Amino acid sequence: MYSSIAEILEQSGNNKKTFWEVVMEADMESRDVSREESRQKMEQLLDVMRDADQSYEGELKSASGLSGGDGKLLEAYNQAGKNLCGYFMGKVMERAIKMGESNACMKRIVAAPTAGSCGVIPAVLLSYEEYRNVPKDELINAMYVAAGIGKVIGESASIAGASGGCQAEIGTASAMAAGALAYLQGGGSEEIANAMALALKNMLGLACDPVGGLVEVPCVKRNSHGAVNAVASAQIALAGVKSAISPDDVIDSMRRIGSEMPVSLKETGKGGLATSESAKRICECTAGGFCFGK
Amino acid sequence: MEIFDIIGPVMVGPSSSHTAGAVRIGYVASRLLGEKVKEAEIFLYGSFLDTGKGHGTDKALVAGLLGMKPDDYKIASSLEIAERENIRIEFGESKLPEAHPNTAELILRGESGNTIDVVGESVGGGRINIAKIDGIDTNFSGECPTLIVHNLDQPGHVSEVTSMLAHKSVNIASMQLYRSHRGGRAVMVVECDQEIPQDGIDWLTHVEGVLKVTYFEGSAE
């Protein structure tokens, strides 16, 4: 069992276990399930992520009309050979936006850690799978790495935009994906922890200011940015760069920032982007589209 | 918190609280009614009212009433399905004076005329709390096997229920008791670690002083 990143590192160091083994064994103990049962459940979630990725529909629009079709644009740009940042990163961005749009359009996704941030982890994992052709077992291990990081953040800080702002949602997803990617690329527990810390640090303070209170603007596109941040953080950590602030201190900083953040920036639609002139125009254009009885 | 609260649940978007949680509220409410829903009046409060349409909260609640779980592909077309099945659905603004920001009150009438009034709250991450049943305060999630017994407020009913559970080797996770007033109507909400066998439920329904027994096995993802 663990309640901090430091405890995962300690347990993986002393017993010569990997990061994912510590997380998986804690799950087996906590839910009283076998290794196979635990892994099967994780595998099912990976399969749903893959289904959701493959069943993207570029023609769909969300109920508000604010989301849909952007993933198709990114796909076309990637296919046109104009990709600015390499094949892998291009696909990560495309997949993240597609998943965010699928969520907005009421398709089936895996909340990871939330529905609004559901694109980050599958974008990174599935693109890496395609890029490096890694075995499924490795991807499942990477999901345990991500889940362990997310669990510590969820218990020590928050994964809800309403209590911690977007740093708690896209920020957590990005930190989880960074750790998972560092693992897949051969990093040990230290590199995983540094990747996670670097990713979360860069997301600190991010407000949750959705237009009309809907999980659409800016959430869908932030999935792409959270995923890119995860890849950047993994690469920096794998190169041997260390976070000057310990992973648990970064998480605690996120918690403190979240509690100091005004309510207007915590999923109320009452500040930030949500109250911009553009947002007001959007809401006027779709008047009656969001709410009942108004 | 388990790791599968972090990665998961599998759900239809866009919002764990406004969509997945709303499906669960509808699902649990219809299970509490105990029969096929024929008419539903649904009153929305707070953020459910303000952003519900954009989040598909209306479709989600109705999907739950139809027996769907939060990961059902058909959630987006639940209103059409309800219409085809001749289920009358009406939406309105909740008049609750104070409530959790994501609250829905569902007044349901079933095929054989049973009615129930359920107030459900979506408390985040797709998790819910049932806050009132027929005007009596309650507090349960519907995640584990749950037994709800309406009985007259008389001595002995708690022990009848707990003895039955002990006899069936069912462990109680939590137990709450509520009543309208002394000697009036009481409600017992028992959350369990194991499922309760049907014959145990059947036995309870025949106990004198027990008015109504509702059981559901817990709404999984």
C-alpha cells in the first residue's frame, strides 16, 4: 500500500520491484483480487480506450454545436505530410482531440481521470503502441504506472475541476501519461517520478473556466496540450533531468493552489475564458442550447 | 479510492457528474420503484438545470430510468426510445429550497400504479447519493447491494432484517434508519457486502408491519 510517490519509490527500491508492480499488488490487496483479475480489468479499460479511438466520427457535432470535426482536420494535416513535430507527436495531438470530441458527442470513453480529460492517456499510450509496436502487457503495465500516480494525486490533492481547477483534471492526466510514457520508453521508477513531477509542475494554476459550463471549450483542445506536455516531460526526465521540487511536493502545491483558487475558476463558468466577450457571443448564438427553462 | 476510480469508469460522455452520475440516479430511482416506469416527472436543480441540456443530463436520467448503465451506447437516443415505449417524460425546474448543485428529483409512476419520489445528487466522478425517498432523508450511493425497507415505526423490525441477513451470511456495510415521526413510517437503508438471496427478500415482504421492500444488487459501472 502507498499514499505518496515517495512510498512507491521506497517500495520499488527496497524490494527491487517495478513501479507498476507496487501499484498492481496494492490493487490486488485492496480489492482482494488475483493478479489475473486485476490485469483483466485494466486490459478491458485499455480495450475500451482503443475502441473509442478507432470509432471516432469526424462528422459528429456535440449537442451545443461547439465541438466536433477538429480531429479530422488534424488527421488530414498529418496525412498531408506537413507534420511539424514528428509522426509520434502528431498522432498524439490528433488522438487526444479526437477522444475529447468523442466525449463531447456522447460517445463511450474511459474517464482518465475524468471524462473531460479522457483523451490524454489513450493518446499517448496508443500512439506509442503504434509507433514502437510494444506488446499489450507493456501497455497494461504502463496503465498501472499512470493509475498509481493518479491515485496519489486524487488522494493527496484532487482530480475534480470543481475543487482544484483544470490542473486537477488535465494536469493530473498529463502527469499520469508522462509517468506511463517514461516507463514505456525504458525509464525506471526515478525517471517515472521525475516525468510525473515535471508534467504536473507545468500545469499548476490552470483554471477550469469552461464556456457555458460545458465540458467542451477549452477542455477538448486542452487534451492535446496535456498530452504534448506529457511527452515533453517524459523526454526531459529520460534524458536525466530531475525535478528540483519532489513529486509529492508538486502534488501538495497543486492542492494548495487549488484551494486558493477563486470559485469563479473552478468549473462554475463564471470567470476566465467563460466570461470573455467571445464566450458571451458563443452563448448568445446557442441561447437555450445549454439549459432548461431559461 | 481505488485505481479504477482513477482510470475508469467506462462511460458515455461528456461529463462524469452531469452524464454518468445522472444515468446512475435514473437507474437507481427506477430500481427503487421496482417496476417498469410509465410516467416520470423530472425536476432539475442548480448546475443540472443550468448546463443539463448541453451535458445530455436529460437523456442520461431517462436512459437510467430505462435501465441503462453509464456505458450504454444508447444513452444519446434515450428520449426517442422512451417515446417509442410510450413512457411519458416531463422536465421542469426544481423547487427545492436548498440542495447539492447537481440534484434531480424524480417522481415516478410505474405500470401497475406504484409511485416513488426520489431525490438524487451527483457528487462527482459519476458517483451519486440518494438524498430522499418519498420525502424521507436518506444517504446511500447505490454502489453495493442495497436493501430498503419501509416499515411502521415499531420495535423489532431492525432485528428482523438483521437476523435475516445474518441467516443468509450477508455482511452489513452500513445501516441507516429514518422515520417521518414517532410511530409513523420508517425507512431502513442497509448497504451490504454480498448480494441478498431472493428468498430472504421474499420473506421480509411478508413480515407484519413491513410496508414495502426494495432491493437492488448495486449499480455497477
